[in-house]
Amino acid sequence: MSGQSSPPVSDGITPLQQMVASGSGAILTSLFGKCFVYCNGLMDHICVCENGNSKAWYKAPGEFSGTVDAFIKIVRREGIRSLWSGLPPTLVMAVPATVIYFTCYDQLCAALRLRMGEYAQEAPLLAGATARVGSATMISPLELIRTKLQSQRQSYRELSACIRSAMETEGWLSLWRGLGPTLLRDVPFSAMYWYNYERGKSFLTEWYKTGEATLTITFMAGAASGSVASIVTLPFDVVKTRRQVELGELQAKNLSCKTSASTFCVMCRIVAEDGFRGLFAGLIPRLIKVAPACAIMISSYEFGKTFFRTHNQERTLHRSNT
């Protein structure tokens, strides 16, 4: 036995390898999940676009009637490379948040399964919710600052002044403004997503008798679980979008908003104005965005973990033979 200590291993891979796999998945999703295509509660910070009232890392001139029309006009006016305009700042937010989120989930899920005994199947539910609370809380100040810089068209040189101003006028907690509504949407999404994903992956693996989950199985399970979670949590996303629109209108008029209505009050207002269906506005476009994004991210992440797991097994076998 060697005197060197090995890093803790979960599911056959180390935490560092989990970080590399999740970071690679975030980059891949950002490259393929271009603007106007993918945006979801699982990783809302990765691929967002500005078309109407949405926040963005890319805004092209003109009006768009739809996704295809947007692609055609942008490529004609600015070239195909413009579809990835502003990607580096997006990756600065996407990669760390995704690494924290996915690594925490895997570590928590492995630990909970050992301790929950006969209830081990429910571990993904708790691990997914906890990991999302942790990652969202850590990233929230950076996300708020980035959104403020974009909405007010400030440069990065004004970043420190922006932070100081917010803390002097409203205190440290101002950096976590909007965290509550975000958690109300993302935590249930994450809990349902991981629970349904793990169950769906196991079911499909048994159904196709593959022994272990293939890339196709993880892709299908990710798309299906993301769709279900998206439908259930859509009302919270509608509330968050409504608040962003109202805040943007106040900022455009140079008005301040010291207090905001609770999530329940906003929901009641939406139902009063648009009926119960108003809480599920944009369901089809959201599903079109969420399903592919979840599928690409989770399948690339699982592929990375499989690669490292195989590498570790081969290295262990080589050491035992020598």
C-alpha cells in the first residue's frame, strides 16, 4: 500500500473530476445552447437572451417575430459569429455556478444515500434542493451586479462604484435582492428535476437492458425531467419575469422601488388580470428551451463522469498489475 492518500471518491470519481465534468458541460451547453434557444431554471444564468422583455447577453437591432426570424436577421446583419457575441462574460457566470451546483449535488446525494437507508431513493430530491439553495445564494450577488450593469449600460470600470453604492444605501443584504423569488422557482425545479431524472434514468436503463445509462438514456431522461419540472414551476417563473419587467419600467422612468409585492400578491394580480392561464403564459416556448438545455447539460456531464470513471478504473487496474 502506498503512503500517498487518495482524494475522496464519489461514484468512482473525485470531486475535482466532477468539477471538470460539470464545467465542460456548462461550456458545451453555452456553445450549443445559443441565444434565443436555451434558458431554464436549472441553469438560468447560462443562456439568456434579450428579445422583448427578457434579460440578455446579446441584443441585436430590430424586431423579431420568432426564433427562426431572429437567427436569419442576426446572421444577415452581423454574421454568424455574432450569435456568440458576449459569450465570455456569460461563461464567467455559468461555469463557476454550474461547477458548484453539480458537484454539491453529487456529493450530497452520495452522502444522503448512505444515511437514508430504505429512503435512499428520495436522496436526489433533498440533495437537488439543497445544492440549488447553496449555489444560488453564492452566485446571487454576482448575478445581481451583472444584471444591473447590463440594464443600466454601465462599464466594468464602474463595477466597484456600483457595489459600494448599493452597500452604502441599502446594506450588504441588498446584494441578495431577488434571491427569494429565485429560490421559490429554482429550488422546487431542482428537487423535482433530479428526483425524476434519477428515477427516469434507472427506468430507461432497465427498460433497454443496457446495464448502465448510455448517452441516449441520459439525454432522454434529462429532457423529460426538465420538462416536468418546468411545467410545475412555470408560475414562479412568470412572477419573476413580471417583477423584472416592472423593475425595468421603473428604472426607465428613473423611479426607485424600495418595496416589492410578495410572490403570492403578484400571482393574485396575474390571475385577476389574465385568469388562471396567465400563470402558465409562455408554456410551449419554455418547454422548447428547457428540454434541450437540460438534455445537453446532463448528458455531457454524465459523459464526462463516465470518462473519468473509466480512466480511474484503468489506472487502478494498472497499479494492481504492477
